[in-house]
Amino acid sequence: MNNRLRPHCLAPRLAAIDCAALAARGLRGVLIDLDNTLTPWRSHEVPADAREWLARVRQAGLSVCLLTNAATDGRVRPVAESLGVPWIVRALKPLPSGYLRAMRLLDTTPETTAMIGDQVFTDVYGGNRLGLYTILVDPMSTREALVTRLVQRPLERLVGRVAKNATCTG
């Protein structure tokens, strides 16, 4: 299987990711997908455990940027502003441009940046293409875009959602 489709590690949700371990790997920045990673699909609400995890990320000295393929910032902006983090919309993941813009905002490099998301063919593949440390989380909800549900999830089942070897849980 193409290693670009394999995350470096798996986690059931953001809250299970060990922030201190990310910093110990030399990471300085974290790019986080929005829908079904930080919030349920199309939601404005960030769950309490995700907010607490973001506080731990900051305590570990890491910067955060939301990176989403959402077409507008109408929903993204209020979420990002409530968290005090920058955001990129129309990222066109898995293409490199959105990742590169986000890393410029955080002043990080691929070697010092992690990408966390719930989709193999956008979040993981795009991050791996650039050399980011990729973390695949389980989707927060079964509600998702039609193309995700009908195309991407069945393809993910074919290739498997398997980590290379590392764990990102505490």
C-alpha cells in the first residue's frame, strides 16, 4: 500500500492525543481539520474535551491553525475566533497550497508540523506528501458530506486506516 495513505499514528479523538509527546518529537505547530475532527460535521460547537485538549496543546508550547476545505469562513471564523486560532478555508486538501499557507501562519516547517484529521485521502495524504507528522482520528459523527460518505469512506475501508507504528495516545 502507498505509505502516503498511512498516518503516523491513530487516535480515537483529539483528547486522546498526547500533546507533550508531540512537542517531544520536535513539533511546534498543529494543523487541525474542522469537520468531524474538531467539531461534529457542520457544527459551530467545539466539544468540551476538544477545548481542554487545545489548552493542553498550548501548554505544550504548540501553535494551532484550523485547516479546512470549507468554501467560506462563515462557520469557520466564529469557531476559530472563539478558540483564538488562525484558520485557512478553501484549503483544497490534499493539494499542498493550504498546508503551506497554514505553516506560514504558524512559522513552522513540514518537519515541525503535525496534521490531524479524520480523512485518509485529504488530511493524511496531503500531510504525508509534504512530510508532516500525520494523525488520523476517528470521525466524531456519522453525519458528513455526501461525497465523503459515498466515496471516501468506502475507499478508506479498502486501504485500511492503519498507522505505521507510532502511538499518539498518552
